[in-house]
Amino acid sequence: MKPEQLPVHDKFGRLLEDRGVWRQATTLEAAGELTARWLEGGSSYQPGHFAAGFDDETRPIAAPLAELNRNGLFTKESQPGILADGAAQRQYVTGFCSAATAADLLALSTRTELVTVAHAPGEASSAAIPVTLAGPEIATVLGSSENPVEEAQIRDWADETNDSLALLLADSWYVEIMDPVWGRNEVLLPAVLQALKGAEQP
């Protein structure tokens, strides 16, 4: 096959050149920086996100999420608060971080009304805090550990990134932070960023 005939994108439309950079990301800081670039439109590849870009609802919070990723929280999932057309969402963000950062984010629950659930490395936990409603139905819940604690999960992360990062994520804390007020958007992300920046100070 000639070089000009090699595929440029994977089957999800993600640029293979962008995927190649993730092969070199072996720290949470590097993963956070690459995620920030993706949120800013500088990359079409994000591990575990099987599309070339993020959902439309993420657009208004993309810039604040990029800041979180550059300040110690490698974000995995998030959503804005919404109250409209029979749907309701609580704003939340989840991600991987160090033990010290997890402690600072957990402390948000002691001085604000925000709720943080912190999962220790290797912890397989399951809970169900509703964060998305579609009419009367619960569509999304928080509270379950997302650490790649099983071999298959580690292998999936390794396939999407590299072996070193996959093993690091298995040994990292996983946190979920949510605003209990349905539809509110102005509180959670600034508070999380402030906690992360505070964690950086000696």
C-alpha cells in the first residue's frame, strides 16, 4: 500500500495522527493536556470517545473543562445542568487524579453544597445518584467506580492510549463531583477549578 493510500482516520472519524500522540502520554498531566487540546478543537481524538468531536451540549462548558484538565483532573465525563422540555440534568464532572487532589475535591463536600464521590484505586464500588432525567425515567446515575480495575478494562485503555497510562489509571483515584441543584451551571466548575488550584499550592 502506498503512503497516500494509508488510512487517515479510524472508523469513528478520529484522526490517526492525533491518536499517535496519546501513545506517548504516560502521566495524568500529559493526558490532561491532550484532553484540553481536544476540548479546544486542537485534536479529533479522545480515548474512549468514539467520535471525532464532543457533543453539542459540551460546547458551552468546553473551556472550563480544559482548565480542569490543565490543573490536575484528567476528566472522563461531564454534562451541563439542564431544565427543559421534560428533561432535567444536574451538572457534573468526573475524572482521574492523585490521592492529594482527590482529598481536596472531597473537601468540597464539607464547605459547599456540592457532592463529591471519591473512589480509591482498584475499588469496585456501585451506587446510583440520579443526575439525568428523561421525563419520569432516570437516564444517568453517578456513584460507580470507573477505574480500569479488571484486565479487560485495562486492555481497553491500553488499546486507546498505551500500556503505561492504562496501568497508571488503574492506580489513580477516580472522582465524581456533582451539583445537587437541577439545571444550575454557574457553581460547580469554578469551585472545582479553585479546589484544584489550591491543591497546587505548597
